[in-house]
Amino acid sequence: RYADAPRAAKPQQPVAQYGPFLVMDRTRAALVGSTGSQTPSQFDAMLRDFPELSTLELVEAPGTSNDIANLEVGRRIRAAGLTTHVPCGGSVRSGAVELFLAGAQRRIDPGAQFAVHAWLDNYGRQPDDFAEDDPANRLYLDYYQEMGMSAQRARAFYAMTNSVPHARALWLRAEDMRRWIAPEVSEVFALSNALE
């Protein structure tokens, strides 16, 4: 953690809890824990009971114990059209970064923090132990493209996240992560042409 970074304000009293998700009111939920194998069904139950949810705040999001289930939660976030928001002092680490990227809209307040590192499988292997196009690596590259990145940006982002081993972390400030979610040059060019 950056020593000078503010901590996120403690969430208000939730109206309901579904695993790591706290429902704050009819339109907002907060992520305040790790995801795991039960999280997709917990997320589904939350949306069933609170169909007007529109924003997921990632307040204290340390990652996941199950990458496959975590990516399924990300796909559900995108399918539901939720905005992901990291407030000042919010901490989004490891697999929780994939959940942030899933937002149909993504907001990052000054003072938010992100941490990335290489994944580690049950056999102690990391991404570099597999070929670039191996399914173990394609799982993430394909996911990033599903979340709107071009193939080139997905590869660059994945390389950045894997630039440190699993036992360490690369910390990113709000402005660092904003660069990764900024519109890509081709998108800006297409939009400017459409406006002419």
C-alpha cells in the first residue's frame, strides 16, 4: 500500500449482505472481501433481490480464491450493466481488478489504489510457465477483450499485470489505472470521424 494514501471510509450500515457484497441501498452495493466459488450464486441472489442496483463500489477488494468463479462474476457485472466505482482510499487488488474492469462504466476517485501480480495455479505455476496462446493465458486475454480492450491493449495489460511474480505486487495509483481504461486511439479516431 502507498503509505500516504487515504483509507476508504467505512461503508454505512448495509441493508443486506451476500457473501462479499454489501447492499447499501436500492441502487448501490459494495465489495468488501474476497470472491470465491460461491460468489457467482451470491451475486445472482443479490441482483434477484435488488434488481435496481446500478453501481458496485469496490471498497476493500483483496482478490479471489477462485479465478474461474471470479471471471464469471465479472461477466455478470457486465451483463447487468453495473457501473464499477473505486472511491478515495478504495483498494482493489489481484483478481478484484478483473471485477473493476467489468463495469459497463468505470469510475476511479483520486486516492484509489490497485495492485496487480502474476497468478499462481494449484501446482505453483505462473503465466510464464505456459505458452502465450495456452488456454491458461487465453482465459485472461479473452476476458479483457470481452470487457472492451483491443487485442493489443489486452496483451499489454496482461503483460503489465504479470510483470511481478505472484508473491509480490505492483501498485498502481488512480491515474495509472485510468490510462488503462481510457479510450483507445482507434476508438477516439472513429468517434471524431462519426462527429464530422
